[in-house]
Amino acid sequence: MFEFKSKLEDWASKVIEILFCHRALYAGLSACHGTGCWISGKPELYGPIALLYAILALRG
């Protein structure tokens, strides 16, 4: 019984790490595209993608 619980906890922690990793990636991509909006002065080009990545980072 304890072996199953240990394996389940290991599996759950790995899944949580993956989910947080994707959130970090999406947040970074959103920041990069947001910076691209500011630097290029073309929010119509980079803005929608920055918004999409921000939503994906929040939703996971």
C-alpha cells in the first residue's frame, strides 16, 4: 500500500512540474511578444499573440 502511495505522489509531482513549466514558457513568450509590441511600435502585429500567450499562461 505504501509503495503505491509513493509512486502516486511521485507521478503527481512530475505532472505538477510539467504544468508549471508550461505556464512559465507561456508567460515568457507573452513577455517577449509584449516587449516586441513596445519596441517595434506595432501592437497590431505582436499584441494578439502576446494576449494569447498571457491567457494560456493563466489557464495553464
